[in-house]
Amino acid sequence: MAELTSMIYAESLLDVTEELGTTEKVKAELDELNNLFKENEDLYGFYTSPKINKEQKKETLKGILENQLSPETMNLLYVLLDKRRAMEFSGVVKQFEKLVQAKNNEVAGVVYLAKPCSDEMFQKIEAKLSEVTGKNLRLEKVIDPDLIGGIKVKIGDQIVDSTVATKLRELKGSIDSTKL
């Protein structure tokens, strides 16, 4: 239910930001604000506390953030307070990012490598995967020495595992299942 509520607010925000041409700016602001809330529990606690009057929250947020955030981002904060949905803020940010990515034909992914590779090599991997998927990929590089060698890629909910560790597990399973 919370995810559906977050999606409704995110869709409304996307409609407004597309009309005003501020989608990327608002996305960046929401990312920063979400990180600020995660790093500063007191500020997040203040924003989400049902014990503090919403008008007091609005005035405080206005004093702290108004000159740093666009009117669209400030209005989202205010609407969530008015509708008693402040706890949904991070969910709205997550859904907004998903909508913007879908609009831009972008997909986030993770590439797991056994050892570091050069930026040039990683760009080649990213380019090839973008070509194969037909999407604009935003890949994160993760070094996992347990892989032994090879590469594992997670894009959306799909995983392609071509690591030595996986090949060894598959070989072991094959040998174990063979009856002599």
C-alpha cells in the first residue's frame, strides 16, 4: 500500500517537473535531501514526528531549505506534511527515480568483478551491455574477490553470472549428480 501511495505522489511530481522542465534538478535535490535525512536522524525525526505541528515544521523547513531547494521540491515536502505522509518521503524519492529512469530509457545495474579493472575496460563493458540490452545503463562497479574470476552482472531483476566460482559450483553439482 505504501508503495502505491509513493508512486501516486511520484507520478504527480513527475508531471509537474516535466511541465516546468525541472525534472533532473528536482531528482538531484531529492537525492541530496534523502541523503541528508538518512545522515541526520534528528532532522528526519523532526520532519516525520506526529507530535510536532505541521505549520511549525513548514516554517522550520522553509527557514532551513527554501533558498537551497526548488519550489517543486519544497511543495512536495509540504504536501506530504499536509496529507500526513511525511514517512513516505524516501518511498516517493525511490519511485520518482524509477519513473525518471524509465522515461529516459535508463536502467541501473551492478557489475561484480573479482579484481579492479581500468575505467576504459569498465566503459567497454558498460557500452557492450547497453548495446545488448538496448537501454542506457547506469552501472555500479563492485569488487568481490570471492568470485575468483569472471564477471557477474545484475541489471534490474536479471542476473547473468559468468564467474569462475559459479562455474566451479556447477561442475561440482554435475559431478555429484553423476552416478558411478
